Amino acid sequence: MNICVFCGSGTGRNPVYADAAHALGKLMAQHQSTLIYGGGNIGLMGIVADAVMADGGKVIGVIPDFLMQKEVGHKGLTQLEVVGSMHERKRRMADLANAFVALPGGWGTLDELAEILTWRQLGLVKAPVAILNTNHYFDTLLKQMEVMVTEGFLSTQNLADLLVAETPETLLSQLGART
């Protein structure tokens, strides 16, 4: 399985986020899943990539040239693709993946998650989308999604299609059942 992971370029204030990213990467390698991600060597992105590689797994990074120029590209990956823009990055990651996972992060992570959920709603991708809700990080976002359903802006089925797990083990099990 090729799993695209969206996550922060920072690690957050609580070490549980880094621990979860590391655990997910380790489990992905053990399950022989390839990590597809934004290609960075910093934050949760770097942690999950390093964990996959430390256990012998395969990692494909996709990074826009301007970020590569800022020296945040991870140079030790199985494969690093440099693209022209953030839009190209998201499209290329989607082309390579057959499952998507969001870990905690900021605006970039939220953007990637929202775009892939929209693409799934429109039928542009069929792959499952999941959230690793470490430390209840996404609780308020999930609550907002429920409000979107209640107010008629999101279908119940679209929300039900989103997988949510609190541990990397549960998340990989749920993804395995959907692919």
C-alpha cells in the first residue's frame, strides 16, 4: 500500500505527536507500505520518513523547488521528486497514493486534508482518507464537520467515509480494510 501522509513541518508542543509519527512510520515499514509525503526533513514529516527508512521501508518525497532551495528537502529518501509548485506536489502525491492519512499539523496539513476530501467527494480519487487523532488533536475539526452535516453543507456519507483512529495500529487496520 502506498500511503500519503499529510503532517506538520513542526513537531508541536507535546511529544506525543512526534511519538505517534514515529510509531506510524515504523508500522508502515513493518507492513511494507510505502510512505508518500511532502519530502521535508523537518518536523513530523521528517520523523515519519526517518522512522520508515530506519526499519527498511520505502519513502517517496515530493517537494516544490522553492522549498528545496530553502534546504528543507530530505536528501536521504528512496526517491525525492522536485516539482514546480504546491499544486503540482499535491497532484503528484495523490497520483502515487492509494490511501491518505492526516497527522497533526498547521495550515498546510489542513489544506492537503481538505483538498483530498474534496477530490474524494467529487470522485477524483477513490482511495480512503483517514485522520490519526493523536491526543484528540482533531476533535474540534471533526465537530465542525458534524455541524457541516447538520446544516446541510456536507452529506452524512461524505463524513462517514472519513476514517478516524487514535492509534497508528488502529489506523493501519482501518485502511487495510478499505483498500
